[in-house]
Amino acid sequence: MPRNYTRLTFTDSVKKTQEDYGTRSTGERMEAANFDDRTLGDREREFIARRDSFYMATVGDTGWPYVQFRGGPPGFLRVLDDRTIAYADFRGNRQLISTGNLSNDDRVALILLDYPNRQRLKILARVEVHSAEDRPDLIKALEDPSYRAQVKRAFVMTVEAFDWNCPQHITPRFTQAEIEAGRVT
């Protein structure tokens, strides 16, 4: 099965730029890889379950991208099945830019980072937004009763593609809990 990630991201202009900079052969190798990058395997599931944050990009009506940080207790981003991830969206700054952008274009790009281990997972997905009032069952399945934040909606994402990215320029960072547990080397 050809990679969906490269099909979605290696547009004609990207391929031309790869040619101009002499990296097209690397892109061709990525495209030729026989790899199912739509189905989350054990590695992806375990990585996602350990995250306490991620970055999510949407695109507004003006065409400008918008990147928002999302955080919560480890595991707040849940894997529901091999193609679906979801999270409870907490009350925040009330600008609702990401939610508004998704009402017109349901595509998102996520970046999940493990700073201490210098790992990065990129996910392209399509999102359905469900209000807490309309889907209390979903909210209940996604919320963490020990986390005192008001859940306003649920974001349910169907994975279109993912890619593990090079760790070369990830600066190791550690949480207070990791430092206190002595996991800093």
C-alpha cells in the first residue's frame, strides 16, 4: 500500500522544490515505501497514550493557518480505534478559532512531541466536533474525572495519514514530574 502521507503532502510545488534543492530522491524513496500510514499500530497508540499535549493546525476562511496548543493529563488524547483519535476540548480562552475554522474545513495537522526521547509524530486527520450537550456519552468516555477542567466539546479525528519525523533538531525538555522521578539524563 503506497503512503498516504506523501500523497497528501508532496504536491507538485513540493516536488518541484525538492528538485530545486536536490532532495527529490529522498522524497521518491518516501513515496515508494510500502507502509500503511493510515492505521495506527501499537507504536503510535502507545506514543499517543503517553502525551500530555500536542499542537493542532487548522486553516481559516482567509487561507491562513492557525496553530493551537492543546494540553491535559497524559492520555487525554485517546485512541478510539485504529483510525480514530479523540479528545475532550476544555473551556479555554473562548476565541474558538480552531472550532470555527473546522466548521468550514474539517482538516487538521497534529504534531505530537516526546521531548525527552526526541520523538515526533505528525498526523493528518479530518475532524468532527461534537458539543457536550449533543453527545454527553462521548464526553463521558473522553473526560478525566480527576482533571478539573470544564469540557465544552469533543474533537473526533479520523486519521488520514501519519509520519514519524526526524529527531535531529528536537531539543530535549523535561517535565517537573520527569525531573523528580530521576528520568533526566
